[in-house]
Amino acid sequence: MSTTSFYSPLQTKKDSPEILLWISRIFVGLLFIFSGLIKANDPMGFGFKLQEYFHVFKTSFLNDYSTYIAIAICALEIIFGVLLILGIAGRKVAWGLLLLIIFFTFLTFYSAFFEVVTSCGCFGDAIPLTPWESFGKDLVLLAFILVIFIKRDKIKPLIASSFTNNLFTFLTIVVAFGIGIYTMCFLPFVDFLPYKVGANIPQLMQLPEGAEMDEYEIIYTLKHKQSNEEQKVTDKEYMDQKIWEDENWEIVGEPISKLLKKGYQVPISDLIISDADGNDVTQEIITNPYYNFVVTSVDVTKMSPVDLLALDKMNQTIHDIGTENNIRAVLLTASSADDVKYISEQLDLVFEIFYVDAIPLKSMVRSNPGIMLLQNGNIINKWSKLSFPDKENLINTYLNK
């Protein structure tokens, strides 16, 4: 019977410690695992971020596969991180890490330099980073990964047993892909978005009393009427120096507004719900004192047969509940009126139809369709297309209280 033995990663053949290699392995491995897990928690959200890159690089034909690509990228990060720490397949992992970090570094530099994507999504919505912060992070990672790549032949498995290493690899692959697939089907484990369960939508749309506002500086371009000399001054300089009293100077062109200090950011600043005639009914919907089922669909034309079956189930369940309870049911979508009308007629939907921009809709429920239960603006619960409960469950859990 063979026994499992352990190899110390701090020891080479000459018994000299490879401390830098070990530090690099731990740092890069843990960071990749964390990054992969935090994005795998919300693969649809990461997919939306990938769509921004697809648009920039004119590969929008990949949009329909963005969530699946996101799951694959997250899984690769987790797998590489675990295998790196365990020392399994060291040469292959080193090559994989190097190729990934070169690709990520290019993306973050391109985003930062050309200002095409405002946030890289490296750590999902949990830790938003600016493009330059992301690029700096990738440069640090690149340095550590170069150490790993150069010393890749010295990476040895912590466990000598090939069977055990293969088992760990298999389980890591299953778990890495399984997390992303599960959260795609049943919503994130942890919701980092404003529309999370327990949130009050009206409150999140208001600026708290005493909150700091954004501070801006206005820059004027002045031109001297006699010499045609031009100079730029701030609004403060313009007033303090009383330049406005000197008739020899005139303002030319449009003033430039420059942000000096970021103030408090209202969590929900872009939610506008409109009816078919364009009337704003936002407050009517979000302040409804009764239970209000809000079905969300960014694009009804992107629903698969499975999605349509899920929407039909929601429709039938809410129809049955509505015959005995005082509830309201609405469908929020960014689709065209004609597309919504077609789906509504095909499924005989009982929902009132309203229209919302795609950006806030994407943040409400990471599912197409998805559904929220609101009361007095509070998000009581929300479900994906696969997790919406049956009539008895909803009545016993919520309506009979």
C-alpha cells in the first residue's frame, strides 16, 4: 500500500530556500482564486462587462455567449490559482498564468489609455477599480508571474501521489465551473448591487441630508480684444481677480467643467419607469403599499424556450394568486413595444407592461426573466427564472402573514 508523502516547496535539491518563488505562488494563487470566486459569484454581471470589451473590439457577435465565456474565465482563474499553490502541473500552469496576465494587462491598459471601459470588472461589483488601478494591479501580478514562469521547473507538487493530485485537479475543475453555473441559474450567493434583498428603492434614489455633493471647477478661455492673447482661468480666479470688470477680456468658446472631488453617489440614480405613452410612473410602482411582483427582462427576444417556459410559470402562478389576493404584477423591459406585445399575446400575460432602460434592469435581477417581490419600495425577495416558488409556497411564506 502506497502512502502519501509531502514535498516542501521551500526546498530545492541543494536545500536552498526558493522563498521568492513560494511567496509568488501564494500571492498569485490566492489572488487568482479570490478574483475568480468573486466574479463567479455573478457571472452574468461579468458577462455584461465583457460585452463592453466586445463592443470596443468590434466582436459583438460574442454577446450572446458572454455569460458562458465569463464562467470559463472565472473557472480558469480558480483552477490556475489552486493548482499553482498545490504545485500541480507547474509548467502548464505557469504558461497559462503568463498568457492570461499578458492578455489582462493589455485589456486594462487599453481601457485606461483610451478611456473606453470605465471599470474592468476584475473583482466584479464587490471591489470596483478604475482602469488605471486595474492596470497597476496587473503590472504587479505580471512581476510575480514572471518569477513563477522563470522558475517554473522548480515548482513541485506538495503531494507526491499522482492519484491524489489528479483527484484534486478533477474536483477543482468541477467546483470552479459548478459555482459559475449555479449562480447563473440561481442568482449570486452575495448580492453587491443596489437592488439586493432588504433594500428600499426609494431611499436609495435620494441624496441623504448633509451628504457632500460633487465639487467642480469651471475653466474659462479668455481672449484679449487688443492683442488676441488667450489664457485659461478658473471660475474662482475669474471672480477673485475681478477679471469680469476688465472690458479688454472676453470669454470665448464654451466653459469646461472639471471634477475636483467626487461627492456622495446615489446608489440608484438612473431608474425611470415609463408607460407606453412615455409617462413617468416610477414612484407609483416603487411605493406601492401592497405586494407587487416585478418581472424583469432586459430583452424579451433573447429568451430561449426554457426562459419562455419560466415566464409562463411566473405568469400562471401570479394569475392564480391574484384571484384571491390584493397584489399587482408588472413587467419591466427595455424591449420594443412590438416585441413585448407579441410575447404578451403568445403567453396571455397578466402583467402590466412598463419600460425601463437596460442599464438599471441589468442590476435588478441577474436573470432573463427574473422577478422581485416589492412592498412599500422594499425588496422582500427576488428569484431567477429557475428558482421562482409555487403558489402555495408564496402564499404561506408571504401573503398569509
